[in-house]
Amino acid sequence: MSKPSLARGTRDFGPEQMVKRTFIFDTIRRSFQRYGFQPLETPAFENLSVLMGKYGDEGDQLLFKLLNSGDFSGKLTDADWHAGYKPLTSKISEKGLRYDLTVPFARYVVMNRGTLVMPFKRYQIQPVWRADRPQKGRYREFYQCDADVVGTESLLCEAEIVLLLHDILPQLGIEDFTVKINNRKILTGIADMIGAHGQEGTLCVAIDKLDKIGKGKVIDELRERNFSEESIALLDPVFSLTGGENPFADLRTWLATSEIGLKGIDELEQVWQMVDALGLKNARIQFDVTLARGLSYYTGAIFEVKANNVQIGSICGGGRYDNLTGTFGVPGISGVGISFGVDRIYDVMEELNLFPENQTISTKVMISNFDQQAFQYGLSILPKLREAGINTEMYPDSVKLKKQLDYADRKNIPFVILIGSDEISTGQLTLKNMKTGEQQKGTVEELIAVVQ
């Protein structure tokens, strides 16, 4: 008999964890709806033709592929087996688990564009899967909470993402965070300036690892990716351009001859101005020219959020994509979105002890069960408590009171209604406060008022 185990990079969530996760989901969902986003769900798996080529070579390798059902290898030849994993994969797998929520969303927009009201604002809260190496803050199965707007190029969308982040994170108790912002057009301009035109994708993948592996190893990776020593030397100012009173001034001078780079700077300055006009006080936003985000579909502003003083990677990320739907044959639909990494947010809140205490309570009142007469009486009042909006359960078995109270204590149930022969004859029930030990009597209506 095999011993049960979890697949690496996955986790079970018991009741206590689920109450906390639901608190995060509900907080995020309320804000999404307040900003005008509508709910959407897409299937757990997609055709590989939908997923492949959207995340860059590294992303493609992290896709979980599903074997074709039935005799998936029946028609394979010896040549197929020896052709390498990429050609072989296309013959034995037609579907894969979704890597993120953005590409399935783009597929949905293309398939339903005739019925959607544009601009279309949607939010989506579902799990995604990545065949990554598990480590702290990095899982193979995790939830994303995405909010996207498609069908408009207005930079108001970027500014509202900044406000949305400043709305949601403090509600979760995360007050000390930084929203790092860059623009892919700036990175394209930098690639042009260092003589690496057309290599901005490769440059982005390398620069995106700066905070993880450091400047030296980023430079080593650029050498491995065939960037010349001259290009690498010209890139050096990038590593010291972040921050300052006017973070765009030096960059504007450096990229003075790059039309696309200057356009990226203009776009970010407009976002900064709109955030100010929207009245956001003490905005925790920072321009970071080294922020690249490895996904290849970003074309404009890119975002990444870090919870400060916690050793966990980014907790939110996103950006502008001008032509993601173009890969599905419908070019020109621009979009921008943000994704909240619920699992990392959960870990941050656990580490900083940010969950409200009462979030561990699911049942608020338990009704005792002494004997058959008390059981029948309890059945008559149980619906009344629930109808009053109080989470209530009745102990199912007639056992000793100590066992019933131990059960309530272990479940953190704050109140127990005790029903004995005296309570049944008088209608005056006993309410026990499990935290203080105090008891009081009253009718069911009176006790409901006390609990509420």
C-alpha cells in the first residue's frame, strides 16, 4: 500500500487556511467590482496552440502538457522518438494547463469580440500551473487574481491600476509596499542605443533577473546570449538610473535620439500626472528602468509590486499589451492588466501576522445535545439563528458535555447554547461565552441579539 503524498509545489488548505484565503479573495473581489470589472472564468486547460509562443522560450518550457487520451503513442515511429522533445511533444500532447489568466482571456476576447462591450473590463480569480522548481514563495499550482481592460489605449487604465493596488493592499494590512513601474518602449529604446536592435526580448529576460542574481550574473548571461562587450559597456548607466527626484530626466537625455524610448518616458510621465490628479496621497510608486518582466507580450507600461521587509518575490505584476490578440488573428486590440499573486500575499500576511483574529472563526454558535428531548428542541431553534445571519451548528451526538465543549473550544466557536430540561420547560436558554466562561439566560430571540 502506497503512502499518500502531495505533488511537489502543491499544497492542501485546511479550514483555517481557507478562511484566511477567502478573506483575501473577497477583499480583492470587492475592489475589482468597485472599479467596474466584471467576472469571468475560463477552462483549466487550453489547446497548446493557444498557449505556446506567448510566454517566450522559458515560459513554453514551464507549461504543463497533457498527454493525449487513449493510445497517445500508437502512431509514433522510431524517428519520432529520436527527434527531440519539442517535435515529440506536438505529436503526443494537444492540450496544456493554463500558465496564466491573460492568454486565455485574450483567446476569450477574440472568440467573443462581436458581443463584448468595449472597452471590456474583466476580473478573473482562478488557479494556474507552472512546471517551475518549487521554493519559498514559488509554487507549481497557485491562484491568480487578474483585472484587465481591453479595447482602449488610454493611460487612465494604467493610473487606475496604481490606485487599485493602493486600495487593495492596505485593506489586507500590507501598508509597506512599493509599486515599481517601467515601460517596454524604454527597454526597446535602450536596446537600440546599445546597438542591439531587435534583441530587446532577450535583453528583458536577462535584466528581469537583476534583483535575483545581481548585476555580475546578468552581464554573464548577456555574454552567453551573444551581446557584444561594447553593447554591455554601453548598458552600464541602466544600473544606476532608478530613483531620484526626477527619475526621467537623466534617461530622457540618454535616450534623446530614440523616438520609441522617448515615447515610453512620455507615457510614464502621463501616468504619474494622472495618479496625482486622481488624488492619491503618498503614492508608493517608483520608476525602475531595470524592471523588465520576462513575458514577451508586454509592449507598454509594466508593473511589479514588492512587499517591503519580507523575503518573498513580487506579490503583484502586470502591464500593457498592444497586440496579444494579434496572435489569434485579430490585431490591434490593446489591453492592460494587473495580477495579484494570492499565495505570496498569503505568505506575506502570515509572516507579518496581518490576518484579523475573527477570520479564524467560521461557526459562531454551537447548540449542545444532551438527550433526545434536547436534540428535538435544538432542531427547532437552529434555523432561527441561521435566519438571523449567525453561523450555527448543533453537536450531532448525545455525549458528555465536556466532549461537546472541547469540540467547540478546538474549533474556536465563541458561544455555546446549553439546552437541558430546565431550559426546555422555561424557554430560558443558557448562553456560554467560551472565551470568558460567563453564562447568561434568555429566550432564543434575546440570545440572538446578544450574539449579534
